[in-house]
Amino acid sequence: MGDLAFGLGFGLLAIVLMFGGAFVLMAMKFPPDAVWVWFGVVILATFVLNKIRRSG
């Protein structure tokens, strides 16, 4: 149950960071490519942190 709760909470945090960061980037008049890069960075960071957590 702890893994499920952690996974859901971590996934929700990643979604909030993705869309919150995207709105900030759009509000600051960054090009759309910057938003896609931001999405990629958050997804990659989520994947890496999840791998680190599972290995330890």
C-alpha cells in the first residue's frame, strides 16, 4: 500500500509540475518548444527518481 500511495502522490506532483511550469513558461512568452522541453525534463526526472527509489 505504501508503494501505491507514493506512486500516486509522486505522479500527481509530476503532473502539477508539468502543467504549472507550462503555464508559467507560456505566460513568460517562451516558445512552444520550451514547454515541450519542460515536459520532457519533468518526465525524465520522474523516471530517474523512481528508478533510484526502487533500487534503494
